[in-house]
Amino acid sequence: MRVWSLKMAIFASIVHCLPSVLHLCLLDNLPVVTFDEVERLIRSMSTKSSPVDFMPTTMLKTTVGVMAPLIVRLACFHHH
């Protein structure tokens, strides 16, 4: 019962913020992503990978010329 009361108190204190948070999450507000940005981010990534990664980081970095345009297309899909 105490945990539930605490959860409700937290929810009550942040519920007034939800409309502004939800507004910020609209896809229309996201900036356009460029190839140069994606390429720079991929190249600056650590080479560490996790067992849950779909693709090892080293492979992503090796294939940045192929993967960056695909990532840009996915990231900018909402602008079309």
C-alpha cells in the first residue's frame, strides 16, 4: 500500500507536465538529420559491443558508407 501511495504521489506531482512533454515528442518537431551528422556519430562511437546488439559496432563502423544513408533515410522519414 505504501508503494502504491508513493507512485500516486509522484504521478500527481508530474501529471501537470505531461502536455508539454508530449508536445516535445511530436515527430514534426524533430530536426532533419544529415549524412555528415550520422557519419560523424558512427565514427565517434566506442568499438565496444553488447551481446544484445543486432550488429556489432565494429561492423557498423566498417560499413558506415552504406549504413549512414540508410539511417538518415529512416531518421528523416517523418519529413516526407
